[in-house]
Amino acid sequence: YTEALKQQQYITSHHDIGFIIGCSYLNGMRMGQEAYDTIIVQAAKSLSTRFRSGAGVIQSWNTRTGWQAQRGWECPVIIDNMMNLEILFEATSLSGDSTFYNMAVSHADMTLKNHFRMDGSSYHVVDYDMRTGKVRSRCTAQGYSDESAWARGQAWGIYGYTMCYRYTRQLKYLEQAEAAYEFVCTHPNLPEDLIPYWDFDDPAIPNTPRDASAGALIASALIELSQYTESKFSKECLAVAETQIRTLSSPEYLAVPGTNCNFILKHSVGNKPKKKEVDVPLTYADYYYVEALLRYKKNILREEMGLKQK
């Protein structure tokens, strides 16, 4: 199945090449497939063609056709794009070419500056002037409103800046991941089982869909974040992640094998404003759920080894 994605390393028409190659080939490389190194580097080269030097960001969507053209955007950047930076960081490690690393840091810095509100929440879309880097607008494409907190967007923020801290050890990235986490986990509209509604500001709460994909993402991110943050905060992150994993592993969210179109999790939301993928299984919900389980298992093993050494 991984090999079937090989040609995707050359895609330059969208930013999702980071997801496509990172979630497949990057994991394969980490499991010992050295032949995948060149594919990671080529994917990073393809992604880097979307870097707009004037604005210092990687453009998410093209704007000449489709519904994106109707929005009047010039250089839209979505918070999801933070996840694609991982293959750029990895490409520098593999090739020695710091260009990829510098692009990733530039994008992370601009997103840090322009995507987040004072309360730690994130806008979904920021549109830039491609030449000057000036912000043209802040809005949403998949959230309830331009000023609302779309749940999966908040999850991308936590995960993305935790990952950036892993590669750079820049404290500002860790602090942003913590701020995004605190917004989510102290929000009055977060349910007791810690699986968010699709948007924290939907006025229909509690009569509106949950988003299992956001819950899985947050759980996976918090397990990694717990390794970097202070002791008390670390325990809190792990406790939240454990509750989310247990909730997602309950009959409410975990599908009976052979049902749910053979997906693992139920109840995710893709794009509610466009009435697409509402209360359905989603690939990325399953992916980050499995990743969260693996990270949780590794964390338990780390703790056990630590106790034995003591």
C-alpha cells in the first residue's frame, strides 16, 4: 500500500504531500526502510515549490480555480499546513541541505505570529499578500465562523508546534503548543469525555456532532508534549490523553470489526459548513488514533524502564 503512493513525491499542486508522504514513507523509513530516504527528500523538494519567499510561508491551496478562487484569496495558509513541516525538517537531516529547515521555521514563525488569538485559539485560514507578507484576511473554510475555534484546527496547532519543538528546541514553539492545549482543555464547551464538538463555538452545542479525529489528534500530540513540558503539566497532558484514548476505545466511538466501512473510529466531521463528511469515519481519525495508542504504549514502557533503572 505504501509503494502505491510513490508518485505522490512529485506532487506540487497542493500542500498535502506532507501528509501523504509523511504518514506513509516517513514511518516506513523509521522502521528501517533506508530506500525511502530519497523519497522523503524529493517530497520536500516538491513541497518547497509552494514556499512563497515574500510572505515566508508555504501556500496551502491554489486559488485560480474552484471554490478557493471564489473566496478572493491570494496566498491562503491553513493551520493544517503545520503538519507538513515534518518532512522538511527530516529532509534537512537526510540531505544536509538547510534550505528545507529554514523554510519550515519561516512558516512556523509566520503562523505563530498571525494565526493565533490571545486566548491560544487558532484561525483556520490566513490569507497573505504573496509579495509583502501582509495579512489580507483571517477566516475559516471548515469551521462554524471566521472567529470560531474549529476543533480539528486547534488540534493541528497543538500537534504542529509540539513537532516543531522536537526538531528545533525553540521555546516559543513549546509555549505555543501549551497555550493551544490550555485553550482546548479549559474550554467550557469541552465535554467531560474530552472528545470535542466539531467547533467549540457552534451555538447548537450540545446538539451538534463530535469530532473523533480532533480527539485522536489531541491525544497523540499530548503524549509527545508531555515529554517536553514541566512535570506537573506533563502529568496533566498524559491524563487528558489517556481519557481521550479510553473514550475513543469505548463502544461509542470504536466500531465493531467489519462495520463502519471497515474504519476503526466512528463520529468524525470533515467539513460541516459544506455538509461533507459529517458524523462519518475519516482516515486521519484512524491514523492518529493508532499513533496515539503506539505513543501511549511507548510511554508506559519508558516509565517502566525508568523505574527499573532507579
